[in-house]
Amino acid sequence: MLPVPGLDYGLLDGLLGYALRRAQNALYLDFYRATAEWDISPPRFAALVLIARNPGLRQGLLGQAMGLHRSGALRLTDWLNAQGWVERRDAPDDARSWGLHLTPAGKRLLAKLEAAVAEHDRALVRALGDQGPALQTALERLARVATAAPIN
């Protein structure tokens, strides 16, 4: 999402958070183009990866890892389940609880998605040249700093 020519953005143009949001919006659109044939969003992709890497993951922990409210994690899990990509199974250590697992169809889909998303990310890093790895490091540090304590 590029700035609209002729529109006065005032303070927004100088804010780090607004620049990040603008970049995030543009990256979301680019992600959708790279994964168009699968109708997948970045959060859905992230959920599939987390569930694949952590079989039996509890829905609440998935939501926490993704920064989602409980209701958002439920809607996401319900959607993935309705697609046939994720299933809920009883937890072996707690009969009152269940964990999330990829189905065989979910595993096949994720293999295709991971290849497409990895290539998409490599193209973005290449476009940034030497600044790509440094930007990723800086963004990770920014996330840690911003969540550690109030910045005054």
C-alpha cells in the first residue's frame, strides 16, 4: 500500500509504526498473490506451520503464539477444520482436552505452501539486497523491545 499522491499524512509519515503497517499491508497483498491458488492468508499459513511443527498443540496456545484472542483462535481453527486440513484429537494426557493435528490433506497442502512462501520470501529479501537480513534482525529486535516494557 503506497501513499496516495497529494494526500497530507501529517505526523503519520514520520511514525515508525505507520511505516511498518503500510509495509505489512503491502506484504499481505503480495503474499495473497503468491498463494492465490490456495486461498490462504498469512495467519492461516502461520497456523498450519505451527500445528505441523507442534502436533497436539492446544488451541489456546496456538492463539497465544499468534497473538489472537480466544474467539479468533476458535474461528481460525474451525475454518481450518472445515477445509479438512486440521483435525481435533483427544489429548492423551487429559480426557477433557484436545489437540490440533494436520490431516493428510493439510500436510500435502502445507508442503506446497511452504515452497511457494519460501520462494516469495527469498524474492523479497533479494529485492532488498544487503539490507534484507539486517531488516529482519531489526524487526525481531523491535518486537522484543516493544513488548518488553513501555517505551517513554
